[in-house]
Amino acid sequence: MAMAVLLVAAEVSGQVVAGDGQAPLELTLDRMVALGLRDSYRVRHLQLEVERTRSLLTAERAGLKSRVSLNIAAPQFQAISDNKWNSVLQRNELVREDTRRFQMDLSVRQPVILFGYPTNGVLSLNNRVYRYTQVNDDGRDTTFYNRYFVAYDQPLFQPNRMKNDLEEAELNLEKAELRYKSDVIAAIDDLATDYFDLVSDAFRRDRANEFARDLTLAMAAVREVVANAPARAGDLDLLQVELANAREAENQSASNLRTREQTIKQRLQLPANAPVTVRSALDVVPVKVDVTEAIRLASTLTPRMRQLTIATRENEIRLAETKGNNAFRMNLEATYGREVQDPRFQNLWSEPSNSYTVEVNATVPIWDWGERKHRIQAQQYSLDRANLSEEQTLSEIETEVRNLVASLDDFGRRSRTMLDTLKLAHELTETTVSRYRSGDVGLSDLMQALSRESTTASNLLNAFQGYQRTLRRLKEVTFFDFEAGMPLVERFNIAPGR
């Protein structure tokens, strides 16, 4: 989309030149879309949200790789008295502790991934070195300690938070990208609405001009008749009133069009003095839409159903985590390594001895007054609602698409009929003027012919607006451009950039 916008912007800059002699910029739907999205704050906000969630996903993926950390306690001084049990004296006694400790822990941690699946376990390589000094009445007693070991920590019978966090980050990014596409399509629909409103105002202006010209021709015919039959001078007065009203309608339609153009130029960030033009012809190209295919597109191509599927999956994850809370769980921790303890620092890497630890911790819930049960039940209701929303939305999509396709066919048929009828009405007006000049019809017949043409033009505009409105809604519901025969995301190259 960025490349298309740049190309259109370059084209516009070549057409719109400040000062006298500006070349009018012809506004088309594609050009308005490109200009409207060029510097859109709305689109930029959406892009930043996508980048934010993409960074969070990258952070989650980085959390599955090795991590190196160094913890240093330098120094840790303790000079404090505390009550401690003396098993020889069989009583508590006040013991004063006076120690000096300098410690360093180096750890390389790696989450355990099997065949691309996070196991929720962590394997680490560790090295612990410290200098420990005890101060007593006899002086100082210093000991050095060094241990390098492998550690493995594996939670059991509990939710795999490592996997869930990664999946939720992926879903959040997908949701942000879906919101981006939905909002950009909505912005395009708003621009299309403005475009066809501009076309409608241009058509009204042209019809007002055409009606004024028809009245001017009728006025010439009436003057000829009155010159030969002065008794019919009243016809001239009546027609002059109608012509004055037509001139006022002509001025009003031109004013409405100028106001619409200024509003659109402001939205497109074009110079206020830049001349623009738009085609006022109401062309209706028949679009054949297969109902079954349109329903399939609305169910699979649009973000709407995918967003509901994501919501269902998120509820499934939350249900699994709720079941794991306050439930039976177990942690397995094991280490194996080599250690040395010596009063001399130089001897810490000589003659190490084996060392290991194995620890199994389990939590067994006994009674919680039904708290866990009801929390699971509440989360299950949320999941059921998400599933029900998917079913309901599918039904609504099918109903809406069928109604839109039927309305599109109806408005298209009416628009094409009105286009032919308008040509016929205009020919009838010209014939009636000639017949009035020859005395075959009266002024009422002439005015009726003029009014009939004006009414036909109004009906044509209403049918055309209904057709375009229905077609835009069908595109928004299906994310498919039936005129171009391709998805809207490809039609306008909609994709959140990096």
C-alpha cells in the first residue's frame, strides 16, 4: 500500500501546482483512497499497534532461547544476634552471628524445547563461587567454595505457561493485524462514501444546469407562441417564475458541490486553491455475485470470523489455566555437579567431589469450599459464549449477505432502467417543446414533461446511490471487490508494514 500511495502522491504533485494555471486534479475512487491513507493518523496508529505486538511476540520467542545471568553478592555482611536452639543444653540461647560473604553465581538457562514444543522445563549450567568468613573471638575463619553443576527444573501436572504465553503473544499479533485490515477497509469505505457523495453532488449540479437549459429553450418557444397569440402571455409569466426557481436551484447545487469539494480537499490534505474535478456520469456496470460464494468469502476472508476463533482459543487457554490453579501439582528439581571447599582460593579447581540434589515438591488440594469448581464453571460459561458467538455470527453473515445480494440486483436493475428512462424523458421533453411551439399541446403539458424529466433524474440518483451503498457494504462484509474480481487486501495492497 505504501508504494501505491507514493505513486499516487507523485502523480498528484505533478498535477496540482500552486498558483495560476493549475491543472485540475480528477478525483477517482482509487486516487481518493491513496490520498486519504497517505498521511492518515488512523493508519499510523494501527501500524504502531501492530509493531508493538510484534515486538512482544519477538520478546516471547527470545525467552525460549538461552539466557545468561550473573548474580553477585559483594559483599554480604551480617552481624546480628538471634535465638537458636541448643540441642546439647536443650534450650534456646542467644547466638551472635558475624559473617562476611562474597558470592558470584553464573547461570546459563535454556528452556527445554522438544520438536518445537515448549515443555515448561528449564535446563541450566551453573557455577557458584563464594568466599565465606566467620568472625569469632579466636580471629577469622575463611573458607572458599566452588561448585559447577547442571540443574533441571520441570513442573508437572500444571498448565504449560511457557507454551501458553508464546501462543497468546502470537494471537495478539494476529489480532492486531486483523484490526489493522478491518480499520483500513473501514477507512476506505468512508473515503468511497465521500467520493460517491461528491459524484452525486456533481450529478445534481449537472441536472440543475440541464433543467435550466430546458426551461430556457421552453422560454424561447413560449415567446414565439406569445408573439403570434398575445392572449397566451400568461404562459410567459409562469415560465419566467419557473426559470427563476431553476436558476436558484442551479446556484444552490453549485454551492453544495463547492462545499463538498472543500471538505474533501481538507480531508485529503490538498491545497485549498487546488482545482479538482470528478465525473458526474452515473455509470452502473452490472456485477454478478454468486450468493453461495459471497457467503463463503464473508465466512473465511474477513477478519470477523477469525477474530471470534481467536477469542474462543483464548478462552480455552484461560480455562486450562483456571483448571490448573489450586489443583494438584508437582515440581521436579534435580542438580548434578562437582564441588570444592578449601581455605585456599588456589585449590578451588583441584580434586572436586561429586554433588547432587533431587527434590520433588507436590501440592495436594484438600478443601476450598468449591472455589476452584465454580471458577472453572464460570470460565466454561465464557468458552460456551464464545462458541455461541461464532454460531450466531455465521447465521447473521448468511442472512446479511443474501439480503445484500438481492438488494444489489434490485438496485442495479432499477438504475439501468432509470438510465434508459432518463434518455427517453429528455427526448420527450424536446418533442413536447416542439409540439408546444406548433400549438399541439399547452403549457401544462410542457411543464409536466419538464417535471417528469426532473423526477426521473432524481429517481436515477436514488437508485444509483442505493446500488453503490449496497455494493460498498457487500465489499466490507466479504472483503472482496466483485468489480475487480479480487480480495480488497490485494486490490489496495493492505498489509501492515514493518
